[in-house]
Amino acid sequence: MDEIITLSYGSGGKKTSQLIENLILPAFACNELNALSDGAILELDSNKFVFSTDSFVVSPYFFPGGDIGKLAVCGTVNDLAVCGAVPKFLSLSLIIEEGFKLEDLKKIINSIKETAEKCNVKVVTGDTKVVEKGKGDGIYINTSGIGVLTHEFLGKDKIAENDVVIVTGTVGDHGASIMAARNNLVDEFSVISDCAPIYELAQCILQYGNKVKIMRDPTRGGVATTLNEFVEGTEYSIEINEEDIPVSVKTNNLCEILGIDPLYSANEGKILAVVDYSIAESLINDLRNIELGKDAAIIGKVTKNFPSKVVLNTNLGGSRVLTKLTGAQLPRIC
């Protein structure tokens, strides 16, 4: 590891994994944390819950398709949903910079309220701090969430050869939206963030029971990084086909201009899942009947050809290994 923390340690990619594995896990090692899931499964008096937390530092804090408030609710609720839980309660902590416009804060709070109501979750506790002007870059938000565990069969240890990889919609839209906003390209490309609650999609997938092996929402580091997390340290590989991966024309065009790979661009309203091949087609049909899942697609399969690796079969007939995100391609994306 480096002697100082750089932006790449917050990318969700290789450096983030190094920080967690070399510094954080050794200090707090326990079964719940060692699972490195999107949330911890906790048991209290024979009842099981999922507990998750997330911090949001997105810049700009208003972007096409959402804002930091909507993102703060969706981010934590979505983590609970892909862990197989029904989201119930949220905490809300605000770190606000001196001089922040009250009108902007009102908009963000209202967005939190509307999104929480849509997700059927309650904000039940919180905290507010104000820091000196020039030391907070506007506003940062932390949310923690608790959900009731209803499906406990998920895990990378369930993955098997010939399983199928699905994604519930076009990839890379959130990251592209943020980069468009930062580079004053919103009017030219009209890329809208996919920031949205994915609970309905998760429940659609979970109806197939233990035929579902694992689910994640591919946020920082994108689809490529999440797929690596599925198979790292296992005997399995994941092979995906470029021609099958749904990418919107607007997102693809913007990524080409900025030199960004959509597979490493963040998503905030999609699910990436590995499922048994026997249910794949039926599940895709079910997902496409939901508005957020209308572009759902089968993008690849689990093999033993390249243990612990993710391989992209390209449109040109070649193939290349997809590693976890390296560097800080899109800092402060969420």
C-alpha cells in the first residue's frame, strides 16, 4: 500500500479492496464483516436483519436524474434489497458546509422525503454537523439502513458452472450522467442517471428462490468490478459477451468522447445477478414487464476456463480480461 491515501482508494476498485483487506478487516474481523457483502446479516432473538451503511459525496450534488438526497436513500435501500431484505428504517446524517444555500438544502431534504416514501422506509434517527466554509464542499450525507431478511440463500459460494449472468438494464448511466454534469455536456448528450429504488426488481428475481445465486447493485467500479467480486478466489470464471451488454446510445457516445469504459462506470438503479441457467429466460421475461427492467439482458455465463477471472468476448471476435477498476476513473461518483 502507499504511504498516503489517494483518490483511487475510494474508487471501489483494486485500491479500495487493498485498503479494506489490509487495514480495515484485520482490525475488526468478524464473520459478518468478513463476508464483504453489501450489508451484514444480524440475528437477534431468532429474528434476522440486514444492516448496511453508505456515505455520499457526489459532485455535483444536483445532477440529471437525481440529487445527493435521492442517491442517499436509494443507495442504502438498494444494498438492503440485493441482500435479500425488505428495507424498513434509515438513519440520516448530514455534514453541511458553512454558506450552503438553504434553498438547496430544502430541495435535498424534500428529495430524501419523497424517495423514502416511495421506498416505504422511515427515517428514524440522524445527526447534523456544520463545518467551516472551504472545508466541506457543499454537503455530504451518510445513511444507514435496517431491513428484515426474507431470503438467506444468496452468496458467491452458491455459484456453479453454467450459471447465467444477467443485468436488469443499460449499464454505466449514473457515472456518465455525473461526468456530463461536470464537463458541461448535459445539453449535448442528455444522459440521465439511473438512480432509482430497485426493490421491485430484487423481489422479482428472488421469487425464483435458491435458483438465484448472488445479486449486487454494481455501483462504484461498475459491472466489471462487481463481476470480479463474484468469482475472485474461486475456481470459476465469468465470460460475458460485448454484443449482449445493454448500453444506451447516449451513454455510449459520452463514454467514447471522455475515454470511459461503460463497464467501469457506476450504476445506481440496476442489479447484476448470477442465476441458474434453467430460469434465466423466464426471469428476463418477468423483469422486462417492470419499467426499470425493460432492458434486462443475459450477458454471459459462469465457466471454469479462466479461474477467478472475468473475460469479455468482444464484438471483433477477440477477448480480453476485465480486472477490477484501477485508479480513480470517476472520483466522487456517489
